[in-house]
Amino acid sequence: MLSHSTSLEYQYQSKGAGHEYIQLPEGQNALTADFHSTRTQTTDSPTYLTSGFYKIVAGPSRPAHYAYEETKYILSGQVDVFDEATGIQHHLVPGDFAFFHVGSKVQFSTKSEGLAFYAVTRPVKGEHINLKGREEPRNKSKL
């Protein structure tokens, strides 16, 4: 039976987490920018759930070997994904969704620029550069 609690509290807010604040480091053509992470309270299999933006511009392909699950939703531009296991190149455009299982080996690239929102089952790895010191305080108001 599902139970409902009326004592839920607002947990997290992050203003300024927009992709427009992401700057690629000098000499880099791709970046993950994590802006939220939490240790889940899932009782059968607790893990981390982290979300953020992935930005890539034209340049060398970027390998990714997954030790966690990830989902990407393309917001703008194009993100090309080469699946090393199958040899298939996927061209993702706005509105496309991709899921990567543990053990997936891919290479990301683009001919122009691409931007995606992602959610992964890992702790923070690449903190959103411009959020340091900009987080809103946790609010105790009821939802």
C-alpha cells in the first residue's frame, strides 16, 4: 500500500544552473557540468542521482566508458554518438533521447555544437563551474 506524507519539505533549489553559464575550458571541446546530486533513499537499491548539462563543440571525439547508467536528452544542436560495440554512428538532434548502460563504450562528437541535459547514477564528477557560491540556501517551506 502506498503511503502519503503531508510533511514533505522542499529540498533543493539551484538558480543559475542554466546551460548559458557553461564555458568550455581552454583547449577542451566538451564538458560535463553537474548541478545537482543526491544519495537516493530508494530502499531496494540506494545510489546517487546526479544531473547536469553536457556541452560539446567541433573537435576530436570524446570517449566515454560507462561504469554507471546515464540518460541524455538533446536540447540543441547535434550530438553524434559512435557505439564502439556495434560500429553504429547515431546522430542525435533536439528532442532525441539516449540511454547508456553500465559497460557501454561510446565516442561523442559533433560537426558544430551540441547541448544535452543528463541524469546519471554516480556522484558529482564535474561540478558546474559557475555555480560555486551561487547556490540558493535550502528552504524549509512545505510543498
